[in-house]
Amino acid sequence: MTNPRRARGAGGPDLVSGHLRKRVKQLRSERAWSLDALARASGVSRSMLSQIERGQANPTVGVTFRIARALGISIAELLEAPGTATSITVIRAQDRAYHYRSDRSCTIRTLSPLNLEKDVEFYEVELAEGGELRSAAHYRGTREFLTVQKGKVRIESGSDGEELAKGDSVSYRADLPHAVINTGSGRALLFLVDIYRNG
């Protein structure tokens, strides 16, 4: 699992969201792009982009990543808000920009700052009964570390597999196809860390 990320500053979500609104409009104007042009380049709908620029939408991590990639900059460069630097980074539970995935079988919330992409990624994962999280191989050398907070799950990495219960922890290769499967009754709650090998 991978996704782009960036820390919130001392000014809180409202200040950073306001900065993002202005930043997207500024960068789009500098390139003489229309909303339609940015929509085509990013894969984000024109209406969503318009709402972001008007401050009427708080984009998810995935949407923010697609916008940054289309503009040819990093997530950090897109979300960095001047004057908000602090030694403490807080990610609020209700901040939907950090809700990486949410559907009937799986909910994933990012618990680490967005600027640490391809360094370390920390997630809270909730799997519905029978739910599973399957991932393609990540970059070479990537490992995942997982702790079961609630429920029972099966971890698969390549052709290997292990059963885990509440309180168990595991590490495994994530540069192979891998999966986390809820094998218990009820929902499973997990904490997952991706560590990428540098260089």
C-alpha cells in the first residue's frame, strides 16, 4: 500500500485547505491551464477542481496526489503552507484528507504525515468480516509491519502465510504480492507500517 502524504501545520486543516485552494489556482494560472485542462491531466473532475479552488471541498489524499502529479510537483510542494511550520504534527481523526480508502469491506486511514511518502507510511486498517486488503508488490526491499488490535487475520506474502490474533505482530516482505484477510467473526482492526529501503 502506498500513497502520497504531507503534514498539517500549526494553523490546522482550515488554514492548509485555504492555502491549497489558492495554490492550485495559482499553479493552474501560471501554466495558463483551464479547469478542463487540469481535469484532463489529473483525472480529477472539473467540478471537484472547481470546488477545491472555491474552498468548498476537502480533497482526499488520492485526489491531492493526482493534482500534484499533473502539475509536476510533489505533494509537499503543493500542500506546504508558509508560516505553519511546527515541530508537532497533528492528524485529526475527522480529517478526511487522510482517509485513504473507505468502502464496505475495508477502511484505511493514514496516520503519518504526507511528506514521508516512500520513507515510512503508517496506517490504521479496519476490515469488515470476510474483508481483505490485497496489494501488488511494492518497491524492492519494502517491508510491512502489522499489529492486530482486534480480531483475527491471515497474512500472505508471496506463497507464505500466517494466522494472527489480537495482540500479535508480524513483519513480512511487501515487495511481493501480499494480502491481509479477516478470518474472524466481526471487524478486524490493524495498525500497519510500510518501510521503504532507501537507495
